[in-house]
Amino acid sequence: MRDFRFDHVHLRSPNPDATAKFFETMFGAEAKRDTYPPGTLYPGQVRISLTLGGQKILIAPTHPHDPMAPAPAFPYYGLEHIGLTVDNVDEACEELRRKGADIAIGPLTRSAGLRLAFVRGPEGIMVELVQR
């Protein structure tokens, strides 16, 4: 079988910089900002690539040709949320609240040995905090 490896998650935002700042401020993501070159779908617009927990998150602007649909209400089918592991969900939520985060769900114990919470981000993005 071919070797498949994770490459990235792709988000779309009407304000990519604000979305990137959310991940930088709340979760310590590292952002690389540059400009889409000529000949691409978004020439001259800001291109953002985040590194979060060792993974890549790309943030694209509004699609230039196709109409955009609003974000669905949570929960929904499809890619529903991004999950991050933390050592203490309660302390993480308190830290995030002090930064202005919207803790949408929790913290709560889902099952023995599993504590979690959900943080609501821009455009309906949900980030789950998981403590095992």
C-alpha cells in the first residue's frame, strides 16, 4: 500500500489575518505570511501558513470566482473540528478565557480518563481541547 502522510488542514476565511491571529493568540501557533504570486488563484493576496502542534494549517481568502456559503451550525457532518491535546483542560480554558476565548462547551468529563472542552473561533471554527 502507498504511504499516506498528513500534510495540512485548509481553512477559508473572509479575513485570513484575523483567523491566523486567533490561532496565534489562543494556541501559540506560528504563522508565516507572504503573498500569493501571479498565476495563482489569489494573486497579490496574503497567504498564511500556520504551524500548530507540529501540523500545518493553511488559511485561504474568499474564493475569487465561486460564491461562499456561511459556516454551518455546530455540530455538523464533515470536518467538524480541530483537536488539540493539553495536559490540563481546566487550566487551559481559564488561560484562554483570560485571552478572550469563547469556551463553547465544557470543560467536561466525557468518559473515564477523558476531559474536554470546545473553543469557538472565527467563521464557526471549533477547536477541541483534549486531556487524556
